[in-house]
Amino acid sequence: MDNSDFSVEILSKNLFLNRQQVHRKLTALTGQSAQLFIRTIRLQKAKKMLETTDKSIAAIAFDTGFKEVAYFSTAFAKTFGHPPFFLRK
């Protein structure tokens, strides 16, 4: 998941399914699109890292596959209801 270029297409190839099949299966199982599912997994990993390591927020964003720290912070806040720095108190 640390590969920022990881996409639904790569996931599909690794699962030996086409993109539409992966999308349908993930939507049926999780209620999320394939792209949103990948982002959610990255954000859950980032949350755990914020709670258990002393790495900077920027380093964690890059380690979990986000190319931009601002986008990471926005997505984190939208998913968890607070920005990532709240876990650093």
C-alpha cells in the first residue's frame, strides 16, 4: 500500500479479475467502490501508524501511498471526523 501508483487496475491484475469484476465484488462486500476501498485501507494503516509511531504526519502520508499531505489530511478528516494531528496529543 505504500506504492502511490497502486490502483484498481493493479489490484485487478493481481487478483486475475477485470476491473469491473473487482469493483462489483468490493461494492457488494464493503459498500465502497474499489478506489474508495483502497483509500480506506491506506487511511486505516495511517491511523494505526499515527497512534503507534513517532513519525511525522507527512512521512506517514507518504508511507501509506498518498502523494500530497494536504489531500491525506482532508481524506483523513473526512473518514475519521478529525484531522490527523488530533492523534498526536
